Amino acid sequence: MIVQRVRRVRRERLRQQRGAIMVLAVLMMGVAVIAWQHRASLSQLLMTQQSLDQATAAAALGAAQWHARIMNAHAMLNRTEMAHQVAMAHLMTLASAWEMRRRMAQKVEQRDPPPSLIGSFFGKQYADAFTSSTKGKDANAMKDLKKAFEHHDELLKIRLLQARRSLHKQLPVRTEAIVREILRRNLGATRGADPKVSVQVVNAGGLPAKVRAVQDSDRWQAWVDAVIERHEYLDARMDFKFAGSPFYPMCPWLKHVLVRRGETVIKADGNWSTEDTEAYHKVMPLPEYCYFREYPMGWADLTVKHVGRRSVGMNDDDDTQRTVIDVPENFSKVTFRGFVTSLGNAAWSLVYPFSNGMSRARSLVDSIQWKRTAYPVPYELPHQEADAIITIHTQIPLSTLSGRAWRIRLAQKGLIDAERADWPSYLRASAAATVEYDRFDGRSGSTSERFSLLQPFWLARQVPVTDEGWRPW
């Protein structure tokens, strides 16, 4: 009986304690839920801050890369313009050679000098080259060359200028549009919607906005000369051939000579010229001395001048106004020696046969002139400009996040700026990228290269943010 009573008391006590653990479990679960909510909000806050940092860095680098592409595009346009200049110089040189050949054909028909005389002194191949000028003459060749020249002129005037202007069109607006698009994609906004982010772009104008038509024609001329040096057909043309015989006792060191001269001059201001001459210089003996009598065999002179307004910074020095000498068609009334002596060596010397003075004089009388309407307009940077830093500031309102994590003071964790009155309202991020000139593969014999828009070596890279604190929004 006693045992049964004890068992009954135990069952009663157990029945009275049933459900007590449930209260504790409920309380612990509530604490866990609250902790989980705060943990989830804090995790979301941390992830949002990290996303904002990464998106801002990507936006700064993206804007800088776009500016670098514009700089490289200007460099490529400069190179394109230079290619057109070389092509036009080539067309001028071909036109000059064609005109000289035409004049040479006239001399062959007049037998002045006779081709047989050239062959007897210098060899059959020189006589054949002289007479071949009459073969395959194309009356439209000069017109075709001029038409091609004008086509290049039109491209320089319209197409390249349009390309330049398009690069500068809405530069700051386009920069901010790129920044916002990168932020939108990285922060997960729906396509076509603007993310709820405030953006400040510092130095949106940057280097591309400072690119201008070159003010220093000497620098452009130096580059023109360097490029022209790579094209041998545009070099000064000089060739000569001495006759094997005869020689004269009073001047045995002198021999008849064929002289071929030519030159193509490309100037920064666009006033260009090309000249080609060929002449036979015959040694004429006198009792007291010998001199050279020149017989022109072919000549050409082509000048190009601009019409209209010249480009910014380009000098319009015109040194193509050369003295034109009226050379007689024949020397029946005055001797060649007397005519040259009367000039006072202003044109050529009797004892120096390599100037082709008479041929040059006739080339100036028969000069051909082409006109251009487009000045060369290269673009460059001011000398003091080397790079530019684009800084992006962003801030995102915490009200866009779920939960109440913004109520927790996170200033100690560095997530929120406690110095500002609205510190619990925003997450903030800042990033910077620079646009700079760097020859990535180096140059032999040099460790550095001066920045310019003559080479497309502009690139972008991220750099630390230099301005402390936040600018006013």
C-alpha cells in the first residue's frame, strides 16, 4: 500500500510539472529568432556595403577606361591623318614624275638633246630610258592623280573632323551614364531602372576634354619629318652618271654628266611642293678654263596651297614663292655662258653641274598648282597635362534594405560615418581610377616616353582615393 501511494504521488507531481519546459523553449526560441533577425540584417548590410564598394570601383575604372579609349581614338585619328598626308605626298610625287616624263617626251621629239648622243656618252640603257618617255602616254593621268588628291583632302576636311567632334560630344553626360549603368548592373537593379544610388563624378571632363587642335606646328612638323624619313620615295632624289669619255687637256678632271634631281617638301601649314628635273651637262672647253653647258631633258614643279581659313596654331609661312627666271628658248642672241654670267650666280654656277639650274627655271615657268581646302588639324594635349584621376562617390539609402539593421550603431565597425547628422541613413563608397600614358612594352634604349597623342598608349588603372572625407551631395 505504501509503495502504491508513493507511486501515485510521483505521478501527480509529474503531471503538475508537464509543460514547464515548453515555456523555457519558447523563450529561448524567441531570443534565437531575434538574434537571427539581427544577424540576417547585419549580413545583408555587410553584403550591401561590399557590393557597393565593388560596384563603385568598377564604375570608376569603367569611366577611366572609356576616357582612355577616347585618348587612343584621338591618337589613331592623328595616325590616320598622317597616313592621308603621306598618301597625298605620294600622289604629288607621282604627278611630278608624270609631268617630267611628259616634258621629256617633248624633248625626245625635238631631239634636244639627241638620244643617240646620250647613248654614245652614257650607254644604251640611258638612251632607251630617255626615248621610252614617249611610250604609253596617258592624257588623263594628271587628272586622275589630282582627283585622288582631292578625295584625300575631302576626307581630311569632313570625315576626320566629324570623328573628332563625336569624341567630345556630351563628354561629362556620357561619363555619368556609364557610371550609372555599371552601378545598375552590379547592384541588381532591373533593366531600364535607375538604382537608388546618389552618384558624384569628380573630373568628369578629364583629359579628353582638354584635347585640342595642336598649337605648336613645330611639334607636328617634327613628327611629319620623322614619318616621311621612312618613305624613301619622298626623300630628296639625287642621282648622276658620268660619261666614260671624252676628257679635255685643259680640264681632264671634268666629264659630261647626267643629273637627276627631285624633292618633295611637306610642311605643317599645308603649303607643299614637289620638284623633279633631269639634265645633260656637257663640258665646254675654253683656252683659259672649262664650264658646263646644260641641256634640260625634263622638268616638273607642283605646288599645293590652301584656300580658306587656316587651322588653329598653324603658321601660314609661304616660302614657295621662288624667283622665276626667264630662260631663252634658244641662245642665238646670247650665249649660254653670257646668260648665266649675267645672273651673277643667282640661279646656278657654270662650274657646278648638279643644280640643274636651267631645268629648274623652266619648271617654275611651267609650274602646276593644286589647291586644298582642308588644313592638317592634328590634336594634342597641353604640355603640362600628363594624366587625370576620375573619382566616383556613391551612397545608397539604408531605407532600401529590409529589416532594421540601420538602427544598430555600426559606426565602430566603420560601416557608417558617425560624424554626419544623417549617419543612420546611408551606406557610402568611394573609388578612383586614373587615365595615363604608358608604353606597356617599353622602348629599347629608353625607360620612359613623354606622353603624347601620337601613339595610342593610353590606359586606365585604379588608384587610391586622394581626397579625404565626403564632398557635399
